[in-house]
Amino acid sequence: MPKTNKDGSAKKSELPSTLERSSEKAQSTYAHTYDAAIEQYDGDEERAQRTAYASLKHTHEKVGDHWEAKDEPGPSDERAERGGRSGGESAGGVDANATKEHLLELARRLDVRGRSSMTKDELVEALQKANDKASREARED
């Protein structure tokens, strides 16, 4: 099912919950990529969804229960750098290529405990967990 309306805007009812709480730019990026991919991949919804998220992660990062624009567009993790599903570990929307300072700021915003003594990899993992928790809690409301 298309994720965009005739006017090109994203169909809010067709978006994943984390995108419902995100900016119009994030919604549009996901929806337009999904619609193009569903055509290209002959209706393969799973592949279209993976492609849409990959496109979204290039320009946005997951922060808690929603997506925010990144300061600098680019691949967000090892898998995105290599491309495809077998290209390494996904950081689940966390911009693992961001600076440690940026990750610390996000951890501060999400109240991640012990953040000041964490390595960059530990921060990425802690942010993934904090994001998952925030998304679960938002769905329950």
C-alpha cells in the first residue's frame, strides 16, 4: 500500500509509530523511498521497508521515540557503509558514526546512566536500548 497521498505528503496512518512522532521531512523521506522501492521490487514489502529505513537513516537518527535530522548526512553505521544486509552490524537508528561528544549529548537527553564513563561503542549500545525503551513506552500510551 502506498505511503504517500496524491499530493505527495506522507500518509500518517501508514507510517511506523516512530515516524508518526517525527518531522514531516523524516516522514516524507521514508514514504517516498518506500513507494519507489515497492514498485522497483515488485511489491516486496519487506525489502521496500528495509530500503526506506536505510534512506531515512542516511539523513536522520533515532532519538528516543522519534527520528531527528542529523547534522551531517551520511551512513549511520557499519552496515550502511557497506550496504546490504550482510554488511556488518546495524546500530538500529543510532548514528554510530557521530562523534562521541554527540552521542554523549543524546545520552544526556535520554538520561542514560553511567554515560560519562562509557566508550563510544558502549554509548551506541546504551542509546539503542534507550531508544527501544522510549518507543515501547510511547506505543503503550
